[in-house]
Amino acid sequence: MIWVIGKIHSSLASYLSENSVPFGIFADATLNAKPHHALRVETLRLDSLAGITKQLDQLKLQDVTSVTVSGYENYVVAASYIAAYYGLPGLSVTAAQAATNKTLMRAAFMAYDPAITPTFASVRRWREVEEFLETTSFPVILKPAGLTKSLYVTKNSNLAELRANYTKLTSVLAGAYGKYNPIGTPGIIIEEFLVGSMHTVGGFVDAAGETTLIPMIADCLRASDIGVDDTYLFARSLPSATSNEVAAQIIDVARRGIAALQLTSCPVHVEIMYTSSGPKIIEIGARTGGYRPYMYSESYGIDLYGAQIANAAGKTVGQLRASKELNCCVIELFPKQTGKFERLSRKASITTLPTLARIHITAKPGEIIGRAQDGYKAAALLVLAGVSITQTKLDLEYIKGCAVFTTEL
């Protein structure tokens, strides 16, 4: 039986149930676990590796044949430890830590090939920030070393802005890690701001470190690409608008980054900026990327969840080839300021867009919403899908211009 670590996404739970795959959940004790049709749910404290061993000793489970994570990066280290406990295919703890800690990740990239990563520094005090600025010009990115979804990531264009954001980040860092990554060690990195187009690569690494990547990359639009002062990903789109030559360069750098981290027996989600000096890796996640199972299924008929289950069991994934080609674009929306959620402007007109496949307002009336760089998550999700690339682009442009939130400050 395959066991999902920490928390299971509803789409994976539905897939497992619909395909009659028996599964259990090692549920994060800090959450209110939902069974999601699981055959068994065991609640664990996942904030201590030593504590995990003690709890597993007490459970004495006999039906753990493979383990995986459901796209939640904060459970990757715990999953590696549980896989090792049962002698199952999985990441080494060292590789899992490198895949979830940007300081360790950047250091591994630098040691392997400095050309594939932006200039960066791990900083623990303001003086180290100033030392970094002696060799790197503005703008720069300041971010937590071990959090996801662009939480508390800031783009800084001058010293005053950077000092204010550094002070704010240090004041919330311990609490943010406690909430989103309790097993991680709080840390901060500063790095050069990369100018270029953003793309992602997905795939899997087997127990021998052999990598199978999806040949079709995804394109991403950052908030800054659409003139918004924030650091989240606004849209992810398939198929890519890049040339075959550029896509090949991006995939090659993704392979080198995976090798640098010595990843094994895991999905991979590689974020890359294509710059004037070539592809640079933003980060590599040892997990399926957000929305990617849905996107690749809709656009290309590729079954990422099936491949993930096979990979977790130590089986060969095979070639991830397309059986069709359609358009798919997933959009996350954030407000431009913090306030109480009231409504999404022009929601009625958005629902009439020809390629709109889904609209989901995650924020509740009266709930406080805000920017990703202030520690908030998306307030709404939109999905565009269809045959016409032209129409998808037109609908995306419409959403860029009108999809804003009305908030009460």
C-alpha cells in the first residue's frame, strides 16, 4: 500500500480512489486530517526526525510498500526519513534537505557548475547583506531559505527598501517556519534578480539517479512580468511558446541541477529563468509541481500521478510522451494590498470567457488577504483550457487587466 506523507491533495486522493490504488496517510498531527477515502490514517508529529522513528516503532505497520508526498514540499524531508525507515525507494535525507533548503541547494549548484545558478549568499546578520551588495547590484531578491509559494519573498530595488524588508523578514521568520516548515532550520538568502522568461520542467528520477523529464516545458508569468509589485507566479501555461532550441537548453540545465543535488527515487519540479547568459535554476523541488498533474493531463494526456505511483514503488516510469496537444493555463490571483476580502471584480464577465474551465475563490468574505511577499496565499484560482492558442491568450490578457480584488482596509 502506498502511503502519502503529511497531507494529501484532493486531486491525488481522487486519482488513487478512481484507479483502485489502496493508500494510507501519515497525517501531519498539526492539521485536521481528512480521510479522503484512505484505507488507513495514522497521525504523526513530523517536526522531529528522531520523533518520527519512535512513532513508527510504536505503530509496527506491515503494509507500507511505498511512500510519496502530494506536492507539499514541507513533507519531503519527513518522507525521505520514513522511506529509509522501511527500506523503501526514496531520497536520502541529505538530498531531501538540499531539495528543501535553498542555501544548501544553491551551494550544491555552485559546487557542480556556477553557471547554472544565480549569485547568492546565506545571511544571518545585516552586515552580511551589505557584504553581498559589494559585488552585486540592485535589484536583489531576499527570501526565506526553506518556505514555498513565494511567501515573504521580496524584490528590492534600493538599500532602504532592502533594509525594511530584511527587518520584517527576520521578525516573522521563526513563526513562518513554525507554521509552514517546522522540521526546517530558519534561514535567509539574498540573490541577484534574474531578468528573463520563467519556465518549469517536470519529471522523475529513479533509484539509480537516472532522470526522465517531460520534453514539453511550461511557461510562467511572474507578478513582476505583468507590472504587479509582488513575487508570486501569476500564470503557468502549456504548451510553451519557446523555440525547440531554448527548450532543449532549459531541459539540459534541469538535468545538471538534478545531478548536482544527487536526487533519487522522486518526482522533480525545476524552475528556471532563461536569461541573456543562458538558463539559471531558481529552485528544484523533489515533488510534482503545483497544478502540473492536471495541466499535463489536460494538455498532453500525460499521467503524472500514475508515473509518480510507479516511481515511488521503484518501477520504471517510461517515456512521458504526449497523446494530444491542447492549451492549459492556471492562474493564481492576489490582491495588491492587505485588507478584508469583499469580491472579485468583474467575476461575472470572467465566467463568460470562452476558455474559462474553472474559477475558484479561495478567500471567504471578510477574510484578510494580501500579497505573497507579505506572507499570504492566493485568494483565487482560475483555469483556462481549450484548442485555440489565440483565444487563450486573449482571455489571459483580459484577466490581467480586470481581475482585481475589492478589499476593505
